[in-house]
Amino acid sequence: MLSGGQRHDLSQAQALLERASAGVEDEVKAVLGDKGYDSGALIEQIEALAAEAVIPSRANRRQPRAHDVELYRERNKVERFFGRIKHYRRLATRYEKTARNYLAMLHFVSAMVWLR
């Protein structure tokens, strides 16, 4: 899903999980995220899908939650991919004016990174 750069990722995560619960996507077994996704409403939504929430607790959480550390380390692959596509300045600074063109550039850059 493509959203504006000023929108918080948490709102998009909830929308993606709604699509998964509607049966559009394959079965969700685990949802990985960083501390920014540690929200009670999001955790409840993940658990309603019978999936595991692999999200570390924020430092200010009164009752820290346990998470699978080994599975959380897999999130590094996604972070490295985003780091690679940000090397393409046109994509990182969002020169494209329309969402359609930006998404097309994202597909193009992703293919270039994949072919490397």
C-alpha cells in the first residue's frame, strides 16, 4: 500500500491487517515490526488473526511483552532492502509527483536491487 510520506506507518499496518483478515492475502503466521508498532490495538488485531506479534515493547510500557528474538532478527532483511533502495535519490526524495509514477519507480528500483 502506498501512502503519503507524512502519514504514520501504524495506520497503514492496521489497513494491511484488515486486508489479511478479509482473506485477500495468504494466512498470516507472524507480524514483525519495530517498537513504533507497539500499540495495544494493533497487537489485539494481530492476535485476532491467530498470528504471533513479533514486536518488541517500548521502553515506557508498564508490562513488557515477550517476543521471539530469533524471528525478529529476520526483520533485518527488510531494513537492508529499504537501505538499498534509498541509494536511488529519485526514489528516496520522492521526485515523482503522482502516486502512480512513484509506485512505478519503486517497482523499477526494486527489480534493479533484486538483479544485483
